[in-house]
Amino acid sequence: MSNDYRNESRRRPPAERWGTPGTSYPTANPYDLVITEEVDVRTQAFDPLLYGTPHPVVTTALLCHQSQSRGNNTDKSPIRVYANPRLAQEPYNLVHGDNEENNPSYPVFVRSYLLPRGYAPATRLAPLGAIIGLVLTAGGTGYAVSNPTPGFGRISLSVSATGGTGAAGYAEVVAGVIVAVVLTNSGSGYTASGTASATGGSGASITALVQLQTALLTDEVEEPAEEPYGGYFVRVRRTYETIPGPLSSETLYDKESDTNITKTRQLKKRSDITPGATASGTTFILTEMDAIEGDDALAYEVITTIPQATAHDLASAITIGEESLPYQFPGTLNIVKWAATNGLVGYTKPFVRRVPHLTKAFWVASATKPVLSSYVTPPVPGSLFNNFLNGDPIGEVIYDAQDIVVGAVTVHYPGSTPNLTTYQSSWVGVSKPVLDSVREASTRFRWRVEVIFITILVPELPTYS
């Protein structure tokens, strides 16, 4: 019986799939350890182990992959891959790429990690407090090592940076000079870049880099890990965005009031956004929060800046229309005389046939609809009397105070408000505003206020019959 070489998986030996069985270091960090073993001494059929089982010799390395080795006409030889939980995730991340996407002003860092299943999620909106790398700028002199052979002349580094602990590394030394530096543990809690140093020599300059603290964790996504790590590890992508984020701006032209309105938008923490409206001089600023669905930590701050046009109050209102229209003051002059028999002797109404109507407009920036009476208080008659005398109504009239004799009784009638004299002196021939309307203008949070001014000419004088 011969092998079926059309089956790719049967004719390919394990070494071609996983590499030569043995130990490898996937990064410059010596703690990042992978052990690949081909077990071929078992007399029984393949017996799988539980993922996470420690290696029988290197107990820090845990089983993350196993499969049957097909080849040599046997299915009793398993391949097992062990890897230790990563102690220095940043070196692993740097070696495996996908580390960052940079905007010069607002950098965004995208980091990829290989983490054991069941890892603790990172704290959202927390900055990355790890040392992300060591940079050698000067090798110095006089650094002694017990073994000067290249590749073995290593001395420990002491990392000093603000706020954190746990970072560690080593330096490679040749002829007393530091020629390379390697980060072995990135530590945690660091808030600013620092330095690394070695004892025994002088002149070396090593920078310990920390990611910008304005970059906060905004997203964490778990993905399946690539083989051979998929059994025990998962790949986790974390995105750190600069918060506040980039500021976008747009300008809107309000044709109606000939004004440019600016609107900005920026990603921020919700706690840093205070919605509200303020006025500074002739500028109105409205701050709003544009929520992101499903996100209770971040939102967009939207700021609308509306310069008040020249016409922003009644004093600076512009004329938008002028015409002559009929007008008659609502009211009837008081009956001036009563006969003893209560008969009506004479009465009249003040009126004009046509008066000038001047319409003016101005614009108000406000988050809520303005109240027209806040801008215009027209002198319209108020508290008009509605008196009754002998059952005959005298309603909505203007008149001066007077005494009227009815039979043998003198009756005093107080003047209306305003009375006839006040009306003629304050309204006739004088331009007065009357309420018109408030409506939304062509741009949000902008209101068009219209006021009509009328000028009453000399009304027809009272005549009596």
C-alpha cells in the first residue's frame, strides 16, 4: 500500500509546517520563548493534553498548540508548541509590526498583543504607561563584562522614568562600548520618557521611551491568534487616540443676514464637555454634545460660533420694507354729553385713512426662541375700560376724565389708559413700534426678529352732533 501524495497534509513533513523542533525566541526579548517539540517516543496513540499545560522542563512555557504529525505512515507522533505568557508585550508588539499610525498633530497608536486567553481587559481611556523601547544615542566607554564574546557580553540596565516601575533591559557590550540595548520588560505606570543606565563605565546615553500620555485607550478588539499560538493565546488590538482629537471646522454662510457662521467638532471625554451658550461682546458661542451611540465615555464637542450681524438689536435693525397702509386706532371717543333723558347727543372716533408702515429686522443668536417683548415694548393702549351706563356699553374707548350730570346726580368717569390727551400727544406724528414676529432664520440657533414702526398722522378731530 502506497501513500496518497495528492493529499498535501499527508506528504508534507511536520518540519515544513512548524520549523525544526526546538526552542526559538520570537523577539529580542529573551523572555519571549517558544518551544516546538515532536514527540515520537510514545507507544500509545496520540493523547492530547489540555491547553495551558506547563512544559515538563520549562514550566513558564504553556501548551498553546498540538496536532498529530502525519507522515512516515504513523499517526502516533504529536507536534506540541509551548509559549510563555508575554512578560514584555511592547517588544513583541514592535517586532511584529502594526504598532502605530501617526498624525503629526494628533498621533493614533494601534498596538497588537499576544495575550493568554482570559486576560484582563485594559482600562478604557487610560494612557499606555509602558516603556515602549530603548534608544542608544552614545555607547560610552569602560563597560566591563565577564564574557567579551559578541552576543554574550551583556550587562543589566536600570530604567529610570517618571511614575512607573518594573521596566528592565540589558546592554550588549563590545570592547567596553555599549553597542545595542534590549528592553526585556516594559513595566507599567510610566507617565514620561526617561533614561536607562549601566554601571561600570561612563558616557553612554540611553533614552527610555514612553508613548504620549495624551493618547488614551479608545478601543480594544480581540481576534484569533495566528498559528501555532491559537490554542492558548489570542491577538488583542488596542487603539490609543490622542484626546482631545483633531479639530475639524466648517464655515456656513448665512445669506439672510450676510454672516459667516463657524462650527467646530472635536472628540473629547464626555466629562470635559459642558453644553451651554455664552455671549462675548457681539459673538454668540453655543456648545453642544454630539453623543456616540453605545459610548458612555467619549462624545464630540460641537461649538457653533455666530458673530452677531450689525443688525443684532432694535437700535441697529435694518429697514426691509416701507409702505403706506390703512390704520385706525381701535377705540371710540367717550360720549361727551348726555341729555336728562339719557339720550345720546353726540360722539365721534379718531382715525386716519392711511399711515406709513416701516418694517425693520434684526437677528438674534440664541439656543432658544427669543421672546419678542424682551426687545420691543410698544406703547399700545392698556387697561381699556369697558363701562356700562344705563345698560348701554361704552367699550374699548379712549377718553379723558370727566363729570357727567345725569338728572340731579353728577357722575365722575376717570379717563381711559391711555386717555385721549396722552394718545394725541404721544402717538400722533410720532413713529412707534408695534409687535410683529420672531421666526427661525436660515441657520440653526439664529432668529429673525421683525418690528413694524407706524407713524400716525393728525387724526380727524372730534365733531359733535
